[in-house]
Amino acid sequence: IILIIVTAFITIALTYFQLAAEDHRWWWRSIFCGGSTGFFIFAYCFYYYFYKTEMKGVMQTCFYFGYMSLTCYVFFLMLGMVGFRASLVFVKNIYR
């Protein structure tokens, strides 16, 4: 729950800075700002695979990175939606 709250607040802050710079194209940027956590998780998956595990072989590598890429994509979609919805509510409130 803390991750969702922090994602919403950070995305709102970045949307505010973007609107203050008179850039009205905040829609996709709010999705990417919120969903960027998925990219960091995927980068950590590489570190974990190469330095913390003893996995070897093609099948283990394919399974590991296949499942991790799906997991990171779900995190990207989930947190991107949180960031977009939080920014949408914020923009509707300030331009009311």
C-alpha cells in the first residue's frame, strides 16, 4: 500500500511540474512515471540472476526472465494506472 501511495504522490508532483512549465501533454508521461518502477524491478532481476543465484542452463534462464518480464509488465501496468488516475483526479481538481 505504501508503494501505491508514494507512486500517486510522486506522479502528481511530476504532473504539477509539467503543467507549471506549460506543457499540457501529461497523459502518457503520468503513465510512464508511475510505471517506471517496473523497469527498475526488471533491472534488479538481472542483478539478482547474475550475482545472487546459481542458476545455469537455457531453460532456467528462459523461465526466470520470462516470468520476471511478465511480472514487471504487470507492475508497469498497475502502477502506471495508479499514476494516471491520481494525475487525472489532480488535474480535474485544479482546473475545476
